[in-house]
Amino acid sequence: GVANKIKVRGHCLVWHTQTPFWLFKDSVGQQVSKEVLLGRMKSHIETVVSRYRGKIYAWDVVNEVIADDTSFYRKSPFLKIAGEEFIEQAFRYAHQADPKAILFYNDYNTENAGKRDKIYKMLKNLLAKGVPIHGVGLQAHWSINSPSRKKLSITFRHRITA
């Protein structure tokens, strides 16, 4: 990207489906503590973001933590071990590693009102704590007819001024 003057966006630093199972286990196969998991997550984020500092202008830091069903957060080893604090810490670690990078929360089905509202609530709470989140990535797994134009319009305008 740098050689061809193309902006590169990194995807993604924390994603439950793409995290190796061993990250959540100790040397004898037992679940690690919250402190160990956050330490491993910090090491991973610092290593990757620092390596590409100045080359990658933006990162999808945390991916797909909001549940599609009626529960708030998606059930994941990150949530089970560290609670929702892992989300906050991931953004803080990324910002420490590259203060100039633009940091995103990324998710799909954001056109669905229930999920969209949960994302908004989570981000509002994190921003109130001073967590460095600069944007939201909307995964557009859409076809020509779905979601409807009206639904997309509502999604894009829903919380823009909030």
C-alpha cells in the first residue's frame, strides 16, 4: 500500500472466531485468568499495531461482539473470561500502540434495529469513559433487494446526530 500510495485499513485485532483456542488456555489446558487473557491480548495488539504504525491508517479493533439474539453481548471466551472490559482495553491498547490510527468497532446486521441499538448503547458507554473509538464499520452483507432501501436509510440516519 505504501509503495503505491494506497491507504490500508487493518482488519481486525480482536475477533472471537479468528482467535486461536490456546490463547484462552494455560499450559495444562485450564482456562486462563482475566489478567492473563488481557495481557496476551495486549501483547498481540501492541505487536501487530506497532509493526504497521504509519503504514495502516485505521484498524477494526474489535469485531462482532454484539449478539444477534436478545442477549446483549455475543457469548465468547473473551466475554466469559474478561467480561466486557476486554472491549475497552482492546481500544486503549491499540491507541497506545499507534495514537494516530483511526480506531473502529466493526459489526454486521447493523441495519437491524435491535442490534443497532445495542451497538449504539455500547459505544455511548465506552465513549463516556474516554475510550478512543473513532468510528463504526458496517459490514455490508447485502444483496440488491435486501435490506430494503428504507431500512438502510434508517440505519444510516438513526444515530448520526446522537
